[in-house]
Amino acid sequence: MAARNNSNAANSNSNAAKSNSNAAKSNRNAQKQKGNLFWKIFAVSVVLLCILMAVLLRIGYKVMMDYDESQSFPFRKSNEIADALSAGDYSVILGTEESPNALYFEKDEYLESITAAIAEAGGVTVTRGFSYDRFESPIFDLKAGSEKIASVEFVRSEAKSKYGFDRYELRNIKPLVKGSYGIKVLLPDNCGLFINETHVPAGFKTGDVVEVTAAGDSIGALSGETAATALEYYFVDGLTTAPEPVIRYEDTGAAAETVYSEEYGAWTVKTYEFSVSLPSNYRLLVNGRDVTGDERFIAGRGKPIDGLKDVMKYMSGEIYVDEYRFSGIRDMSAVTVEATDFRGGSVTPAKNSLGNVFTFAPGLRPANYSDFGISEDYLFERAIGYAKFVNNDGSFWDVFSKYVKKDTPMYKELEDFWVVFTPHNSYWIEDKKVDEVAFFSDEMFKATVSFEYWIKGYNHQTDNVKGYPTTVSFWYLKTGDGYRIVDYSLGG
């Protein structure tokens, strides 16, 4: 029994030992698995870190290359220009439409001055030049030995590089071997500027502009020419000889007359201006075009017409004198000014001695006014009727009232007029003459008549004879009963 018990005990110990051995083995396997997982994670982390570093290095390389590309551009470009000059290619410095300078107009003169210097120095070198703001506008000097021959100017661009760095662009290549002459021109935008037969490109604009107002519109536009809308300043300096600017109209190619303007401090196109005054019931034709009432050219309205302003209240419409002004004229000899009167007839203006003021006198003065139903006898009859009345050779009602419009101050004035002229025995008329007949519309005209009114036997002396030179003007209004006088004046 004891032996069996011992055997069982031994078996139990053996099983326990096995269990312990298995447990130890499991622990070792568990530890091994933990170790393998760590190294896997470590390996993955290392690989990811390497990838991240590679990506960062690549991005960093691109950023650095972008920085170098954008920031070193001015120096690299300056060296390209220096290499071209060293190789005898002077086109980069002589100026182009895109990068102009004074040498653009004097290539031959400049080449003579720098070719020897470059040959003696063996090439052109680049050094940083002086700039008030080297970050905003860096400058590099080009040298042939110790002699500066040009400066290359750059300006910071509004555009940024891929990674946000400042970019620069070439603004100008300025020759440092240059002359002392310069010129400033105020150029209309319908013209081109030429120096030494070479067109001056837009790169010489200063940016200053003078706008053309409506009143300054060229009458040339009415003849198919291109009118200027603005004038722009150009400035060219560094020329070795005194320039002679030539300005040409772009639409015709014709050379314009140039003049120096003290007002603008620049050379500009010499243009002309003229003014026209005419009654408001006329139509104005300039170069064959009707410009009546065109606000671009009207300088003033409503100027009263002497005498007419007092009788317009009887008319169906008012008439004044309007003034027009035209500027920007290329050639006054090409300007024609005409008008049509209120009846549609052609009228020619009077001109001043300079030929720049055209006047259409108020009132149509026809050589033959019978078209209006008027004759000399008609006018004499009314003028002499008035003279008879005021000279006490007839009453107002007998010799004159039938010619006067009743509801007028004139009628009332003459009706109440007390004639105190010296009595005489007889009268007669000599030297009758119609001085002027002016029709202001179909319903109103003015007639001036002169004559000498002789009387005999005044102061109760039978042989006394005296003549009275008389000039009287009447304003006639067309009514349903024919023309009636509405106002008058003595002496014309």
C-alpha cells in the first residue's frame, strides 16, 4: 500500500513537473511573440520615418530650388546679358520695343563707344549695383574692366513662385555711357512718336495722362478722323544728339505740326480751335455735318439779340445767339463752316482776320425781300407816316395808327403823344433809303429807313426852310392782318 502511495505521489510530482515545464514553455513562447511584434513595429516605424525623411528632403530640395530659382534670377539674368556682350551680341543692351532705352534711337553712336572698352577688358563682368531697396528693385552693374557700361534693373513681380517666394522681372537695361540730351513729349493717343525715324515704344511712357474733356473733342472726328481721348507723357533721356521729335497721326500717317507747350512743359501736337456764333433758329454745319445742339461743342447759350429781346414776347418762340467752340483741329484749311437759316437757305459766315472766329449775324438780310411780301414803298409809307405824325403834318390816327399793333406799349405811348413841333406851311421828303431789312424769323423782322424831312415856313416866316435828317427802325410782327409794328427806335 505504502509502495502504491509512493508511486502515486511520484506520478503526481511527475505531472506537476510536466505542467511546470509546459507553463515555462508557454511563457517563453509568449515572450518570443512579444519580442517579434516589437521588432516588427520598430522596423515599420523605421521604414515610415525613412519615407517621411525622403519626402521632406524632396520637398525641402524643391523649396530650396524654388527659392534659388526665384531669388537668383536677377544675378543669373545679368550674367546672361554680360556673356552676350562679351560674345559681341549687343542687341540686349541696344534696346527693344519691350526693353527700350535711349540707345534704341542711337545704336551706331553707342556701339563705337563700348566696343573698344569691352575688347580691351576681355569681357564683361557683373557686380551688384546701388539700389535704394535691393529687395524691391535690385540692380546689377555691367563692367568692362573698371568702366561701367550698363546697369540691369529688376523689379519685384506681383506674381509669387510655387512656394510663395518673391519673383523678379527685368525692368530695364540702362546704358551708363550716354549723352546729355533728353526730350519730353505730350502725345495724343491717336498719334505715334518718332525719334531719328524710329518709333518710340510704350516703355517710354511716364504714366502721367492728361484727359481730353468733352469740349476738347476734335471736330476731325466728324470727318472720319480718329479723335484723341487722352494725352500721355513720354520721356527719353541719355541721347547723344539733340532730338527732333516727329509726331504722326496713326489713321493717316501724316506728320503733325509740333510745338513746345509752356503750359505742359513738353513738346506736343499743335492744334487749332475756332468758335462759331449763330442764332438759335439756324442749323450749323461743320465739314458738312450737322452739329446743331451738340453738347460737346456748345460753349454758351442764350445770348440776347439787341432789340429782339424786347419784342420776343410777341413771338411764338424765343431766339438767342448760341456759341460753339471746336478744338483739336489738325488743319484749319480743311475746315468748312456753313449754316442754314430758319427758311433752310444756305448762309455764309463772317470771319475774323485770324480765321478762327465765325459769326452768323442775327437776322436774314436778303437782297430781295419781296419773297416776304415786303417792298421799299411799303417801308417808306410807314416810316414817312410816322415822320408826318411827329412833325405835326398829320394825326396819329390818320397817318400812322393803322400800322401799329394796338395792344403794345408803343401804341399807347404814341396815342398819348402831344405834338409840339413848330407849325409850318409845307413839307417834302428827299433822299429816301432803306438802310437795312433783317428777318429774324418768319414772323418778325426789323427795317431801318432813312430820309431827310424838309419843312418850309416855320416860325411864321414864309421863306424859312429847314431839313431834318431822320433814321427810324421799326420791328414788324406778322399777324393775321399782315405785319404790324410792335416797337421802334430812332437813329437806327
